[in-house]
Amino acid sequence: MARRASAKSSPAGAETASIEAAPSAEAASLTAPAAVPSNTLLEGDCLQSLAGLPDGCAHLAFADPPFNIGYDYDTYDDRRSADDYLAWSKRWMGEIVRVLRPDGTFWLAIGDEYAAELKVMATRELGLTCRSWVVWYYTFGVNCRQKFSRSHAHIFQFVRDPVAFTFNTEAIRVPSARELVYGDRRADPKGRLPDDTWILRPQDLPEGFGADGDTWYFPRVCGTFKERSGWHGCQMPEQLLGRIIRASSHPDDLVIDPFSGSGTTLAVASKLGRRYLGCELSPQYAARIRERLASARPGDPLDGAPEPLKSVPATEDGRRLGDRRTAGKKRSRADKAAGTLLFPTDQP
Ligand SMILES: C[S@@+](CC[C@H](N)C(=O)[O-])C[C@H]1O[C@@H](n2cnc3c(N)ncnc32)[C@H](O)[C@@H]1O
């Protein structure tokens, strides 16, 4: 009989491998669930697309919905009344919970405006458990005049079952400050697991963004970056999705994104060997997502610097600290792509 090996992690993070028997073709046909499309983009309203999926089919869902802040999408109107937005959020999040496997994980990216309400909705009304409240701090954020500039989003990690869920700690380890900052030979070569802290520039605070903290630093995919597709203003960094997908799924698992946007989740899932299923309301965005997916193949490297703190130079008094080899020379393209502009000109 064919056997299939799968790796699962305990809540404590230790990975254990288990061998399970794959059902025979006959048994499978008797119990086969409704076919689930995969490696597909469903164009149209995610509520309708999700309604066509069977219960419990997805291992992981990632959603970066419109934040209801009046952002200018080509089809969707991002100016709803608060009541309407919350009622709609409950409907699509309810569908996500339904299509998630009992051991599935739902990651939600959301802005300040509705983070608190959606977190309470997900836990108190939809029965999820919140495992992590991650703050994604990004540089090159939106420049504001009468308030502090927007430079973070909230990313919640919700699970259906508070005990049985996937969390692959080995897959997301990053170098420790002990290694990066102090060059301490006692640093664990495997690194460590990846704070609401006021930090102006992450590279000036190497002890910040500790690998075990829940404040993450990835530069936003801004206009000058090589990674940027250029046609969707909300494109998320591939490295951020990489961490989420590596942590909460295994190869060949099904990853769903109801608000695909520029298709980052789907492209990263594909590169990491996961099956993906995306929804997108806008026919124009959907066409561009398909183009992006056509060139994202399993095994391809993710765009962006895997370790932003390793790839940025240190600064002092607002100036880049001298690297004798490069002092005085023009910054390389790679530096720029890694987000090392000292005085960002890309502030919208
Ligand atoms: C914030 S963007 C997602 C960006 C995405 N995370 C990325 O990295 O490119 C939200 C997307 O949701 C889409 N959208 C809005 N309402 C939708 C709906 N009811 N069903 C499907 N997609 C929808 C918008 O057109 C927009 O492209």
C-alpha cells in the first residue's frame, strides 16, 4: 500500500514526522470530498467563490482585505459604512472558517481602523483562537501630515483548534542578534524563531526586531523596488508571505487567498510548492495575476531580501557607516532593491 509521510508540529513547535496510510483508490472514491480546484484564480466576489468550496478543504488561508480607508481600487469601493464593512467582514471570515480544515490556520492582515473589531469577531463570534498578534513594521510607508505616518499593519494568526495546528518553527528561523550584532561564536547556527515599539529606522537598532519578537521588519514593496509589479498599490512583500506560508503549511497543502490583489500569496505558494486558490474581484487585476503566476514556478526564489537586517547597512547620525570598499561609491542596485535608501524619496 502506498504510504505518505507528513510532518506536523506540536503547539510547542517541535516537529514530528508521522507516516500515514494513503487510502486505496476504491476507498478514496467512496469517501472522496467534492473536487477542490487548486492552482486556480477564481475571478469575482470571494463570497460566491468560497461558497462553492467544500467544508474543511484548506490548510491555510491568508487574507489582506480592503481596510475600508477609502483606498482607490479599480473595482471595489473602499468606503463602506462601518456597520456594512463589519457585517461583510463577518460573512467572508465565516466562509474562511468553514473552508479551513479543523487543524487549519487563518492569517489576517488588517489596519488600525478595524483590527480590534475583527480580532474580537474572529475569536468571540467565529470561534477562532488567536495565536499571534504580529505587527508588521514597514519603511517607505504613507507620509501623513497631521498624525504619525502609517508604517505598520496588524497580522493575526488564528487557528481553528488551539492544540492541533501547523507551526513549522524550523522553517522560519532567522539569525539571532547574538550572531548578527555581536558575532558571538556561541550563537545557535540554526538561528532563532522570528515588539509596538517606536523605532525610526530598523537598521539603527540591530537589537530590535529580535527573531523571537512579534514586530517584523520588511520594507514595503515601494515604487523603486525591483520586486514591484507596479500595477497594484497594495502588493505585499514575497518574503512576508514566505514566512507565513512556511510556518503554517507543508508542501502540497492548499493555501487560499480571498483577496488576491497582485497575486503575492498565490505566487509565493506556488514557489514554495503549495497548491493555491485565489479570488479577485477585479477582472483587470485578475488578468495581471495570471501573468504573474505564469512565471512563478515551484522552487523559484522569493523576491526581496530574505534577511532585511542582514542586507542593510548600519548608520550613524543619519549617515551610512563607512564600508571601506564601497565608501564614496554609488549604491548598488541590490542595495536599493533591499530598501537601503537613506532618505526615502518614495513617500506617497
Ligand atoms: C489589499 S488588496 C490585496 C493585496 C494583496 N495582498 C497583494 O499582496 O497584492 C485587496 C484586494 O481585494 C480585492 N477585493 C475587494 N473585494 C473583493 C471581493 N468581494 N472578492 C474578491 N476580491 C475582492 C480588491 O480588488 C483588491 O485587489
